Amino acid sequence: MDAAVEAFVASDYAEAGKQYEAAVNEAEEFDADDPRLAESLNALGVVYREQGRYTESEPLLKRALSIREKALGPAHPDVIQSLNNLAGLYHDQGRTAEAEPFLKRAQDLEEQMAAQVDPDMASGQSSEFMEAFNGFKTLYQQGRYSEAEPYAKEALRLGTEEFGPNDPNTAALLNNLAGLYHAQGRYAEAEPLHNRALAIREKALGPEHPHVATSLNNLAELYRAQGHYAEAEPLYERSLAIREKALGPEHPDMAQSLNNLALLYHAQGRYAEAEPLYKRALVTMEKALGPEHPDVATSLNNLASLYQAQGHYAEAEPLFQRSLAIKEKALGPEHPHVATSLNNLAELYRTQGHYAKAEPLHQRSLAILEKALGPEHPDVAQSLNNLALLYHNQGRYAEAALLGEPAM
């Protein structure tokens, strides 16, 4: 198993998969409920998840959980690991409702086990960390960013103490808080956290590790959101190159890199360069994640926006509509990402003079964003501007003025 672990740590998932497949074949010779078989099944399931091979990963992780529950009892650390792995797999696929009971059960077991530990033998810090981390993750996924922030900060504080300031786990926690600030439009607060996470990962993992690619991508996204395109492009390109080499061309993270580089080209008016990247990202996302995943919705939305920018409205509309339907189903009707889709479809209608169709979509988008992000967020300002433009286009100048003079 040492060779498999070494390959996994080096992000050589193809080699790790071969090693763990061989380990599973050997472990099948043990009793059907042997924990050693569960260990191999779990490890192979985790490798497949990292490769984006979700349909192959799920039965392995489920079988590992079943064996561990039977052999070790319901309150064993290995059972908690299996529960968290299954929850993570479902979350990666956008199957949030299926992930939640596994995550909740893992949290409950961690609390029960912490309560049974002799206080002289353990500080309980690990349990506090997991409570903060899981609290952040749950609220962030629901788009409740203001409520998520104290949990993210506490997880970072406890995690830094537990792992050390230069550990890759600490980098992941820095990345989480930076992502939260980014989502709130707090770019100046996000940038030093992203830079620190990137520096930790490059030093600890090496410059070609997929986690380094994630940090590069996230920092590039921050620059793109601020219009700093020249700073963003080389980061996107480096992230894409790392992922293609380490993960292969069909991995969901590869699709994310293609999509984000296309967004950069799109923002610069480089439509001919953006379109094939958007299309390739969409095909990869649908194949890896399934047609109902929120990331597929994002790809659909981006391709639709490109068509809209070129005046290809008939091609854009069904893509916007499908994107909205996926997001409402996967994320719930009050999520900020749903508001984005509502706004985009409304803008498509406004551009074509379909004002009656646009207005309720803009109003609903604004209400969601104000509730989720607060009145000072840049997305709220943009939503107000778009609604004001709609009123202005209809000659409803008094209503437009109440929202603020629109930028034409």
C-alpha cells in the first residue's frame, strides 16, 4: 500500500488507482466483513472521486461504510471517515440533499466520541474544529454568507493551531475564508488570503500539484472579478496546464479551468477564443457530473451569455432557462446563484424589449440578493441598476429614479 499512498500524495491518481485496484483484489480474499477490505475499498473510492469517476466511486464507498459499521460498530473513527467521504462525493455531484444526512451523522458521532474522551487525554479541540468547519460549509453552500463568516474564521483559528501555519490543511482553510470574502465582494480582504494559501501549497506540495492549480485559479478569479485581466490570464493558463497534466482532460476541475479562461476571453471581447472553451467545458461537465449538476448550470449560463453578447438571442434563451431550472432544483429558490440566473434571463428579455417577461425576474433576483448578501454588495448594486434600466426603457422615469440613476 505504500506505493499507492505515495502516488496519491503526489496526485498521480492513475498510478494510485492501479495500486489500490490491486489491493482490493487481494483484500477480496479476506472475510467479506474484514476491515482491511473496507480500507482498500474506501481508498479506491477516494481515488476515483479525485478523478471525477463518481459513478464508480459511490458503490465502493458505500460498501466500505457497510463493512465498517458491521465490523467496527457505528461509533468508530473509520465509520466517520466513510460517512464524510460519501457526503463529499454527493456534494461534488451537487446532490446536496443526499449529502446532508451523512454529514449530520458524522458530526453527531464526532460529538458523541468527544464526550466520551477523558479530558486529561485530549483537549477536544478537534471536535470544536469540525463543528466550526462543518458549520461554515453548510451555511456557505446555502448562500448564507454573513452567517458563515464567524464559522470560517473560527475554523481557520483552530485549524492553524492544530495543523500549523504552513500546513496544506491551513491553506485550504485560508482558501475557504478568501472564497467567502470573494462571494461578498470583499476583494481586498480576499486577496492576501489567496496569496498566502498559494504560497503554502507551492512550498508544501510542489508547483505542479492540483491544489496549487486550485489556488492559482481562485486568485485569477479574484483578479477577473475586478477587471484585472492581465494579472488573471497567466494564472488561469498555469492552472489549466497543471490540471491537464495531473488530472487528465476529462476531469471536472479541467472543465472549470476551461470555463474560467473562456470567461476571461469573453470579458475581453475575444468571443472566437471563448466559444470552443465554453463548449468543451460544458461537454466535460455533463459527462463527469451529470446533466443536473450546478456546475453544468454555470457552463450553460456562460455559453448563453456569450451568445447574448453576439446578439444570438434565440440560441441563448433555452440555455439560460435550463441553467435557471437546474440551479433552483439543486440549490433552492433563494440561493444567490439562482438570483444570478434570474438576472441574466431578465437581461436577455430586456435587451429584446420583452419588458413584461423581464420585470418579475429582475424583482425576484433583487429580493434574493438583498436578503442573502446585504444592501451594500456589488451584485445588489448591479441588480438595482438593471431594474432601473428596465424602468427607464419603458419611460417609467420616476420609478427608475427611486432606484438610482441607471448606468446606460
